[in-house]
Amino acid sequence: MVLPSLKNCLWLPCVLRTPKACFWSTAGGGLIIQSVSNDVYQNLAVEDWIHDHMDLEKQQILFLWRNSPAVVIGRHQNPWQECNLRLLRQKNIKLARRRSGGGTVYHDLGNVNLTFFTTRKKYERMGNLKLVVKALKTLRPQLDVHVTDRYDILLNKQYKISGTAAKLGRTSAYHHCTLLCNADKFVLSSVLKSPYKGLKSNATPSVPASVKNLFEEDASLTSEILLDAIAKEYAVRHQIDHHITLINPADETLLPGISNKTKELQTWEWVYGKTPKFSISTCLNMAYKDSVLDIKVDMDVKHGRIEACNIDLPEQWLPPGLYSELVKSLTGSKFCPNEITMLVTTLLKVCPQDDELHSRWSLLCENMIRLM
Amino acid sequence: VCIHRVRSCSSIRFIKSKYVCVFDKSALKFSHQQRLFRTSPVSCGQIVQFKLSDIGEGITEVTVKEWYIKEGDSVSQFDSICEVQSDKASVTITSRYDGIIRKLHYSIDDIAFVGKPLVDIEIDASKGVSPEEDVVETPPMSHEEHTHQEIKGHKTLATPAVRRLAMENNIKLSEVVGTGKDNRILKEDILNYLAKQTGAILPPSPKAEIVPPVWKTEAVPAAPKDKARRIPVPVSRPIAFSGKDRTEPVTGFQKAMVKTMSAALKIPHFGYSDEVDLTQLVQLREELKPLAEVQGVKLSFMPFFIKAASLGLLRYPILNASLDENCQNVTYKASHNIGVAMDTEQGLIVPNVKNVQVCSVFDIAVELNRLQSLGSAGQLGTSDLTGGTFTLSNIGTIGGTYAKPVILPPEVAIGALGKIQVLPRFNGKGEVVKAQIMNVSWSADHRIIDGATMARFSNLWKSYLENPASMLLDLK
């Protein structure tokens, strides 16, 4: 059922300027495509591309995709608030910010993504979710699944198996949702728990929920089976062939400009810099020599950069000149452990060569970096 | 004139308000508004209240999350104005007009209401003759004749988007047959016209609009699909360069580098360069590489260079020293913490291998692997980046032969290694042979280090590398 489309294209007798034209035009009001890539940035870029460039008047599109381990936050969310960034870095799990709203999700190959592309006028999330539920029930009639008015899909009226988000542009819109088939629930719960304290922000918060994999309910279900069932239901709904076209998100001829979109989604400015303004007000507990110091730290972070910073150190603990140098350098820096590490170690080079001073400086800086 | 202006202003506003609040009324009425404003004899533009259009699904209020423009910015039709969020949906609101933003009705995190004003835009009535008008050859109109254009006696209706498409393809609207209501020209009509011209079947291709960039500082690239549809008529146009200068503040790590490098330049540097014949070392490394690989370690040349430097520092400890700010005391450091300059995305970082004096070449290789992988992942810790006493910079991996490296305070010496080249050299018998040659450029602090010391250190280091077996004699 799944065919490489471009091979077919080249044999069609029509005169075309580019092969991509044939790829995109189909008979019937719908097109089902599936990504061959598991890279979250590439797949999000495909969504952007279709949203920006496709004319969805004549046909709607269903896009099926899966990612290797990644955490995806909503457009207006705060990654420090939503997930354990330290753990993500350790486990090499990617962090992405999507362009649609909504909450944070954990993706891995056991979590399936569906994107419904329509014109803005035809944007209607409930219908899409009901289609998914219908597909699931057609596949396994005994499954107790239903759509809530928060646009979640619940299993056994208790467990969330799908979350939704949407993006609306001037003329087109998309609604995407996840479907938990067989994701690693242990990793999911540990990465989605933020260890950062003292954060105050107006970013969209995620609403935590109990989750369950469909695989746990029925061990015969796999991601492939579920994707196929949903595609079949979509095909019926739009009266088109149950035919899934494969798409390669790295194909620049098919999707001109896609590599720029992919790169943009990976930039620090997008992933972290788009965080709405927030502040941190917390206490560092530093064990120094035989005592424990309680250092109050206040920081304002805007566009992912430290806008203002205040550290309440005991008097003369650091030479005042050095303290003001530290604050001055922190201001305007990215709120990023790597950047700050490089910054403080570089600053140390021009400090007086005093072991005591160096150890205090290192202690303070290491604790500050743990906030990021 | 003044009174006339006021009167025409008020009548314009009255007619306009009927159309502004309904989002998807036919574009015809919108074009009517545009026509009106262009013919206004007034130089100051009209303030239009752009209302928040319907989001769908019966939603009445949204939260404003980000503004893409600020008061005083000029916008074009279809530019993004702001991002709003409603119940897990993020919506990009685009401008319906060309003009200047005069007022933002909401701040970030405010609740905005559908149907209420979002921004005030001053429509620029005094803008020069619009390119669309050039194409359609419209004579100036009075505001009674707002719905149609008179072109040689024929009325031509088209939306601004269609006009733009026609203009981009050098098409006169008067020559296109309109198939829409009232003979309106639609986008398909332009495409059909183009197809007839070129004889090709044009695909139902992606939309023509270029998505405006989120960051205003970058120049907008033209959408490649436009090129596909344009008629290939060679026109010699003056080459216009639309790049803009971009100014960014120096922040964070860069700021720290500025400080360090300024301090470094206060050190009186002197340079010393030499050539090293690595032919034997190259061979040795080839033999040792698989032994290291078996233990999961990548063996480059650096571990050898680092160990040889440490052996040299044992003989010339002043190169592993530090001078205090007042130049009163020289501290001879006991540990040889040799820094290795690494080029990362964030910039130049110099992690160091601690206590090389007690490490074997293999130990150094292991540690280098660890630092390199942390460095590329952006996860180096403070202890890795502090405490260095001597630095080697392997600029040769990127290219180059000679360099003039800058000493990293509080150190007093640094070496830059060029790339290894295969060059002809004379051997002991006077024959020309292939030799693997690398250049090294040292810089040292002339306040406490003299040329002779540097030269002797360099010779020693060179001798260890040119004859690796000699390192065995001095290894501790």
C-alpha cells in the first residue's frame, strides 16, 4: 500500500515544469503522506512547508510521522518549566519547539503523530479526532476510546492516549495530534518533570495527565497497524484511494526551501529564544568549607537571555569588582549552561591568581549553571 | 481643501467600517477600499482600525502571545502582525493593509476579543504610484467609481493578490479574460494566460505568497516556485543589492573573550617558528592506532604533541609559569595542565588535559576523546575549562602553516601547529625524499621568557617528535 511516489511520477505523460507538481496533485479531495524520516526537526519542517506553500482548497492532506526520542514543546511554552533539560542533555534527547500551541509531549517511535491540513475555513478539530476514534473502533471494536471536550482522546475514560495542538495561518490551518502506541512511559515521565524551582512565567503550562499505551491494552497493536487504520478511515472520509505516499523531508526539489526551515527549527533562538519572558527567584545552597551558604538569586530572562541578575552574596565573599564583572557579563548572555560555562571560565583568566578566590568563583558559578 | 478633506475622510471611514468587521467578504470590496485611499488628495494617511477576525470553532477570545511589529513600523499586506493563542491553537494574524502601525490595542498576555480592534494602521495614501496601477493603466478615479476600473472603456475587476501576480509576470490585466463573477479576473485566469503564452501545462502549484520572515533583520529570500512560473524573458535589469547591515550587541561569551583578549594583548609577545619532520611519528601512529582502537580510543597526533610538550616543560619550567598582575612574582606551576584549543559552534574553547606530567600518551588520548565529545555536545564543565598552564592550538586541522597565536592569560606561552604536508627534503645521504612536514609557531611572554629559552624548548620538543624513540629515554 505504501509506494515510493516519485518513481510513478516520472512516467506520467504530462508536461511538467517540475516533478514535484505531479507529486502534489491527485485525483480526489485528499492526499495521505508519510515521512520516511524520524528526525523531529525535519518532520516539523514538513508541516511548516505544507502550511506555507500548499493550496489546500482542492485537497486536504493527512501527514503521518514518527520521531526518534524528542521532547516537543508548544509555541508559547517555557522549556525550563516543562521538562528536565539536564536529563535531556545527558540522554541526548532532542528538544524542539513546534509552531502550534498547546502543551509538551514526549515523542519516540512508539508515539505516532497525525497532522490534518485544511484551509482555514475547513479547520475543525473535533471532526478529525472523531475520525481517529472511528478508525480505532473499526480496528478493535472493544476499545473504549472517546474524545473529550478538551480535544484529548481517553482510553477507558481514564488514560490520555492523544493530545492535540493546532496552528492557524491566513488561509490554511493544521491540527495535529499524537497517539500513544508503545512509547517508553518511564522516560516520558522522567523527562517531563521539571527540576527547576522558583520559575515564574506566563508561558502556557502543560496539564499533566495519566497516560497509557494502546499496546498495553491490546498487545497486537503496533504503530504501523494504527497508522494504516487511520489512513484507511481518512481515505473513506475523503473518498480517495487508501494509498500512502512516502515523503522524504530532506528532498529539496520536492520541498524547495525545506532545509532552511529545518535549520531554523534547530536554532537556539527558536527553541529557547522564543520562551516568553520569565523570572527565577531561588536559593542556592552551597557547601563551602565547613558551612552551608544560602545565596538568594533573582534573574529575569527574556528571549532566552538574562535581562537582569542579582546574587545576594555575603559581603566581600567575592571582591566587589569581580562580582560586578560577573553580573555585567551575565546580563545579555544566553540562559544556557554551555554559554555561561564558557563565559565564567574565560573571565577567570583575567582574575588574580588566588586559589581561594578561584575555588569560590567555581563553586558559585557551578551552582548558577545548575539553574539552567 | 481642509473641509473637503474632513468630509472625504469621514465618508471613507463610514463606508469602510461596514467591511472591516467581516473577515471573508469578497475581496472585491477590499479592493474598493484600496482604490479610495490612493485617490485621496491628502498627504496624511487614514487610520484604519484592523479588527481581530474570526478564529473559527466559535471562539470569541484569544491571548496575545507575541507581537511581530511595534508602533511606527511599516507593514505590507499579508505581513504577520502578531501571534495569538486560543485553547491549544496558535494563530498568526496577518495584515490586510499596507501602511504604518499607529497603535497596538493589546500588550503581551492580554485577552483580545474577536471583532474588536487589534491594531490601528495608517494607510499610506501618499505612496507613489502603485506598481499594480502601472500594469492596469488606471486613470485616477473619483471615489464614486470605486468598484470598477476604467481601462479603455472596459471594466476590469481583480483582487490585489491577482494584480500582484499579473505584475510579477508582466501581464496587462486588460488582456486577460476574466472568468469570475462579473468577468472578474481570477488567479486561474492569469495562470491560463501564462500557460497559453508558453505552451506548457502549469501545475496546480503552491501559493504565490512569500512567507514573511519572523526576524526582521534577515533579508527575505524569493520563493523558488515563483521562478518556475515566470516567463523566461531575458530582461537586463540593474543589479540591485538588497542586503542590509546588521548590528548585534556583544554579549555573553563574546564579551568575556573581548576582555580576555584585551588583557592578552598587554603581554609583550615574541614569536618563534620552526619546521618539524614527522615522518617517523606518522609511521609510529599508524602502528599504534589499531591498538588504541581496540580499546575504543581514537588516537590522533595531539597526544604525542602534548606529551612531548610536557617533557619539554620539565626541562624548561618557566614556560609553565604565571606572572602576577604587578609583574612582581613568577609562579612556577607544578601541574602541566595542557590546553587544547577547540573550535565549536559557540566559538573558541580551550579545555585542558590535567597533569600531563603523570599521564601516558594513551591516557592523554582517552582524555582528549572525552573532552572532544563533551565539547561538540556543548557540555564541558568548568573544571575542564579552568586551570590550564600551557596551550597548544592545532589550527592545522582547518588549514594553514604559520600562525601568530595569542597567549591566553594567565599563561606565558602557546604553540600553534600547522597542517602536515608531504614535502621534498634532503635526507642524510643527500637524496631527495618524501617527508611529512609540520610547522609550529610559538608565542611567549617576553617579560619573563627570552628567545633562547623558547628556541631550546622548541628544539627539544621537535627532537622528541622527529625521533619518537628518544621519548622513551625521558618518560617518567
